[in-house]
Amino acid sequence: MKLNLDIQRKARIEMLPLIDIVFLLLVFFIYAMLSMAVHRGLPVVLPASSTAKIDKHLVLSVTVKTDGTIYVDKKQVTLKDLAGFLETKTKGSKKPGVLLFADRNLSYQKLFRVLDQIRSAGLSRISLQAEAD
């Protein structure tokens, strides 16, 4: 009985493990992009809304805390300097807008003072942010 041990096999690339790795990388990059893209404001307790949605075309984030401190993209700004600061930040932008994160315990009058400063900076696209119920 003669055994033929010199059988030559062609090398081939297995596709199933390659497809698994490609899908794993795809899921990783999608998850990484979603976790980086949405929130640029400082942590405050937002009011709740059942119809809240995020407008991703706005460019600046203004956060107002309960004690009245104001932050523009995590940089502290006084109320009287807010309009000038926003004008310099939005210079050259087409249809600039503001994401306004106001603490739910903030007084109504303080919120309107901030809104007046934003409008005096020439910004009319203001989105009040809320948490979904």
C-alpha cells in the first residue's frame, strides 16, 4: 500500500474571521463617534421634556449654573462680557447658533438676562436643552 504524503494544498485566506474583525472594528468606530459628538456643555441638572431633541447644526454651547455662573464651551464668562465674547466666537460662521444648557433651578430672570445677551450678540438660533423623560 502506497501513501502519497506530498499532497500540495493551496494557501487560502479564510473569510469568516476576516468579516468578524471588520464588523468588530465598524462597531467600535461607530460607538466612539457617537460618544464624542453630542454634548459639549458642563454638567447641570436639565429640565425634562418628552419632545426634546438635539440640533446638531449649532456651534456654541452656553451653560448657566444655579449660582448664575456662565460658561461658553467650558470657559467662564461674565454676563456683561457674554455678548462680545459670542460675537468674536461666531464671526465668519454661517447661521451660527447656541445650545443653551440652563440648570432647572435657575431663576427665570437670570435666564432671560442670558437670553438677552445672546440675542444682542446677533444670534437668533437658540436651542434650550432638556433631558428626555
